[in-house]
Amino acid sequence: MMADQRETMQMMYDEATRIGRITSNLLAFARAGSKERTLVELNEIVRRTFALRSYHLTTLNITVNLELDDANPKAWANGSEVQQMLLNLLINAEQALTTIPPPGRRAITIRTTTAGDGGVRLQVADTGPGIPPDIQEKIFDPFFTTKPEGMGTGLGLSICYGIVHDHGGRISVHSVPGHGATFTIALPRDARARQRTTPPPMEIPAAALESEAALSVLLIDDEEGVRRAVVTFLQRRGMHIIAVEDGSDALRVLRRERFDVIVSDVRMPGMSGGEFLERLRREHPAMVNRLIFTTGDTFASDTSALLREAGAPSLVKPYDFAKLESLLREVADAARTST
């Protein structure tokens, strides 16, 4: 075999091996699995996640530096969720760097360290334009985004927030405009020996504190990301919320608990929003005037007909969370007044 043929064969072998690794990583990432937690190696999760984006990052002329602790830090965590969190942060940094015109420096650094408090640290730093100080406190809010319409839903960082705090950890950002951004995740090395802490709620105006603290919400949505985001936001606003994925689950919850407001998606597998409304009218008629519909498909004739017939207020996905919060209070206040 000639030298150029050997080179071609080696290149084909290397590419097939690379594709095999990516496929394996994708399967590991996408596998539904359970919520089981084990002692996971952060360095391995970083390598596996980077492999999923390495080719795309190369095409964008983005350099990635892996600064992995030789001590091989471990955390008691769900590996798939940690990988999802890291992938969201990596994509977020990638999108920030694409705003830098050539020949600007485009680089991402991923670090793992063992902390002195017995925990572990994971950092994702980029050389992008940075985050303005006035929005740094908002970036973890669900659906908050500075990206142009159609370029993002604003769920990525709020999902990261939810995953980190569900693991008993903390996430923070440090950024100086023009000098990039660094996201730091702190996780307990072994959360089995620690009491999980609830993330502190956002500051709430004193005038609204009493009504918001008492507000209870039942959310019905088949999209896990949306459920997680809404739960995170409303809990931070001091509200009580239970989230389920379809109308059947909601009806079971309503047999044991009452809510100030019900927020239901229109299109869901299993029991749809329309079917849920019919059951609500029969089994819990007093709750009908507490219903809010959400939908991303207002142009469909059946959806439009349902919204008109129901007479319930509605929000179009992806909805602004300030509007959601305002509508929740309006519906709850109106229901209290009518009783």
C-alpha cells in the first residue's frame, strides 16, 4: 500500500473512531435513565461533553482549554444532568463568542477543582463581550434572553440553575463587560451527608409579599424544561407550585389539594388541555375560573376555537415571566372576589 493510501486509510479510521465516540456520548447524554445519583468524575463529564461540541467549535475558530484537576474531583450527582448543565453553559459561551468579529480572540476554558470546603468546582469561562451588570441578576430567570428572536428561548441558564440547586450546590457568574464571563458551579463532594438547601427567593417588594407568599399554582405541561423553569421562577417569587406533565396527573392532585390558579398547556400527549377543561367542569367546577391556558400553536384552528370557547385567559409560548406572574395574581384575585 502506498504512503498516500495509508494516510487516507488512517484518516478514515480516525474519523470513524471520532464519530463512534460522539455517538456513544450522545447516547449516554440522551439516555432517559433514572434520577439515580452516583459518585461521578467531573473530568470525565467535561471530556465527554466537549467531544459533543468539539467539531462545531473548531468550525467557529473557537479554542477550548481544558484545565482539569489532577486530583480527579468527584461529586455525588446525576451524571446526565451534570452533563446537560455543562453542555448548556458551553453552548451559551459559544454563542457569546460568535458575536466577536475576526480576528478577535475566541476561547473557552473549562476548569475543575477540588475546593477547600470539601466540595468541587466547575468553571466555564469565555473571552466574549461579557454580561452587562444590570442584567447579571436576571440571567438565571426562565425565558430571560438577550438573543434575537428565534435564536434562543432563555431556558438554558435557568435549567442550569435548577439542576445545580437540586444537587444542593450553587451557581454564580462573574463578568466585566468587554472581558468575558465566568460561570462557577459549586457542588458538594457527597451530598448524602449534607442537608439540601433551598435556593434563596428573589427579593420581593413588601407590598406584594403577603399576596405572593400565599399564592398556590398547579402547572400542567409535558415539556420537562418548561416545568423546571416555571417551578424555579415561581418558587423564587415565594409561591407554592406543583408541576405535572398531563391532565390526568393534575386531576389526581386536585382530589387532595386546591390551588389559587391552574396553568395548563393546550397540546399534550395523553389528556389534552381541552379534555382537561371538560373534566374540570364536571369534577371541579369551582376551579374553572382559575384556569390559564398556555400554547405555542395559536394559529391552529382547534386551538383558537378552544381558547374562544373556554373564555380563559391565555399566554403564548414562550411567554414573558413578568406577564405570567401578573396574570397569576389577576386570576387569583378575581377568583377570590367572586367567591
